[in-house]
Amino acid sequence: MSGIAPAVLEHYLVRTRWFGGKSRPFQVSRVQTIAELTSHSPSMDVLVTLVTVDYSDDEGGHETYQVPLAHYDDTQDAIAHAYIGTVEHDDRVRHLYDAVHDRYAMALWLEGLIAAETSGHAERGGLRFRRVPGTESLDPGLRSSPLTGEQSNSSVRFDDTAIMKVFRKVSPGLNPDIEIHEELTQGHSEYIAALYGWVEVDLDGEVVQLAMMQEFLRTASDGFELATGSVRTLLAEPGQSISESGGDFAGEASRLGTAVAEVHARLRERFPVERRGPRAAASLARTMNERLDRALLVVPELSAYEDRLRLAYTGVAALPGLDVQRVHGDLHLGQTLRTAQGWRIVDFEGEPGRPFAERSLLDSPWRDVAGMLRSFDYVPGVVEMSHAAPADGPVDTDDDLRAASGREWSQRARGHFLDAYVAALCRTDSAGADAASPGDEESILADNRTLLNAYAADKAVYEAVYEKRNRPTWVAIPLTALGEV
């Protein structure tokens, strides 16, 4: 497959949702075929390729993306939207498609995972398929269909039984999404979708994990979509109270706070925990400052908030220590699903921009809490922008009322989430002991407020960089929050 022209892949990458470098100058420097899956049809095969992208801006660097390619002798109208180009292979001109969109290609991944059910692993075409013991058997007749949405990976649904996430940006090492889901599945956590198995390959003596298969939650609704629906209901009639609008999210926020606390408790059971001293707090503050240094190069508007941010990080540096454990690492409403049985937490991959070695480091659970609080703040900002009139259009006299109602919704949701999280934290940490008192909850919040506020500010800086690169018109949302730090 080495004959594929880099320009062909470059043109395809900028059309995808999952490519993170669309706003940066880049070029494809390498296309590496790492596996070949043979289909039952002589006219179609699948090559799993890794595409290395080099960036030429001031930030520089490179990234590697997985692009599985279904190649056909003839064009395929049914997946024309996933067409990439042509290449000469085995003395024939083949038509290339992104295999994620091809149900015949995805059936080959399903076959590999089914073959691994008995022994826990199977080798096919250079890939290793792994299964989690005791999880549901998969039917070879399941049909795949790719899911749409704004995401850094690609998800493929297999009827109402399973969902496979194909990791797009990959790097050597254990993917935290697989590692954590495997432990929580074996620990029978009720707040996740069970992990069925995963796909990996050995390259240059290191493992690279390429995909994972999970339980499909049939009744699930996306947490962010539920929250934005709640705010839209509230803002449909500016000036009405939250209770009158039917858009109150406080109850759901409370239940979600409990779910996050329970997941953190299970992570403490299944992974190491540590109490670290003042050097760890100073190191965390230094990391936050370094992130801000890099962010200022991408988002110059952050300079208006730099002094207050540095002051918040200085408070972290003065802390006596940190309690750390495995955490989600990138928790927000878009990483949650509301099912008929309650909330589920998904996507334990961590921040896509960080290497696996960093994402797997022990961290404070308050990072996750801050991420969710930031997400509740994001929701009304997104909804309000959809109501914004054009710059040359008439002034909407209800804008101020909508903004005030949005702030009230956010404050109420954040307060209920945080209260429920802390209450559940007291219960899980005092299991087998006397019940925690309200005073304990107040003490926990007071002891961790400096850390929580700094994590929230750090998250907003991260969001500002993400939005500047991917959705520039949204950068005002995190910048507005930083004005309140």
C-alpha cells in the first residue's frame, strides 16, 4: 500500500471529524501498513494503515492516525461518502474507502473478536483480538453502521448489541480507555458499559491498541444533548423560573454526581492510590503554568486573564499534598449517557492531546469534578450562541434575560452535582464506619476548594485551545468563564 500518494490522504483527513489538525499546516510524511485482513470476497480486502502527520507551524510536532482502508476493484456507491482515492496494489488499480463506513469490512473485526471468545485471544492478519472473560457472546450476523457526531474517534454500532470504538489518533502503550474499562467490567461496576474486547498490534516491540468493543446501551441518551435540551426548554420563554419551565436539571445533576463518586470509589479499589506531599502540589502547579505558557501561543486572548490564572496556580503550589488515584481524565457531559437504569460514564481515554504515559498517571479526582462543573457552564453558552442575532441584525431584548437564566441553570446544576458528589464521597469513604455528617461534607469542600478552582481554570485554558483550533466561534465560552476566575 506504500504507493498511495500522501496528498490523497491529506485531502481525506481534512474532511473528517476526528482529525485534530485541520486548522494547522500539515503534511503526511509516512503511510505504514500494519495489518491485512482478507475478506470472503476476492474483490475486497482491508489494509490497516497508520498515517503520520507532520506539522509545520511554531508548535510543530507530529501525530499518528489510524486509517483502515477497504480496497475494491470497482467503485462502491453505497459508501461513496467515505471514498479516499485510488492506489495501485498487486498490479491492479484499487479504489480506497475508509473501512469504518463499510459493513463488509467491519464484519472482519467482528469475526476476529468472536474467534477470541474461547481462549481470550486470536490472531488474524497481523492483528491480535482480545476478549474479556465472562462477557456476552457476539453473533456473527450482527450488522454494523457507523455513528455520526463530533468526536476524536470513530464509533461503529453492531445492531443493538455492541458498539466498537476505532481509535483514530494512536500511540504505543496501553490505552486508558481499555485498561480502565477492563478493570471496571471485571469489578462489575454498574456505572459503565461493559467491555467485551479489544484489538491491538505489536509494532517495534511495543503494543498499539487500535479498537475496543463494548456493550451497546439501548436506552441511552447523550448527557450533553439532554442538558442542552433542558436549557432550550428554559430559554424558550425568557423570564420564567426554572421550576416553571420544565427545564430544571438539578435532579439529573445530583444523580450524575453520585455516579461519578461511585466510579471514583471503584477506581480506588481496582488501581493504586497514593498520598503525595507538597512536592506533588508544586509539580501540579508547575504543570498548569506550563500548559498556560503553551496555550498563550495558540490563544493570545488568554493574556487578559494570565495574572489571575497564575495566582490560582500559586495557591495549588502552597498545598500540603495531594490524594491521587486513577481518574477519567477528560470528564464532561459528552462523556456520559443517561439510560433507563441511570447514568453511565464512558470514554476513559483521557485528554486526546496528551500521550498515554501522562493520561495513565495518578491524579486527583477533583480534576474530573472540575471538568464536569465546566461542562455544566458550557451548556448555556452553547445554547445562547444559537439564539444570537447577526451583528447587523435587530437587537433581541430578551438576550439579557436568557443570559441570566442560563447562568442560574448552570449554577443550580453545578451546585447539585457537587453536593451529591461530596455526599457520595463521604458514604464510599466511610463504608463500614459511622455515617458521615453534613459537617464532614463542608470540610471536604473547604479543604479542596483551592484545588477544585485551579483545575476548573486549567480546564478552561484547555478548552480555549481546543476551540481556537476546532471551533473558533466557541472560544468566547471558556474565555468568559476565565473572566470569573
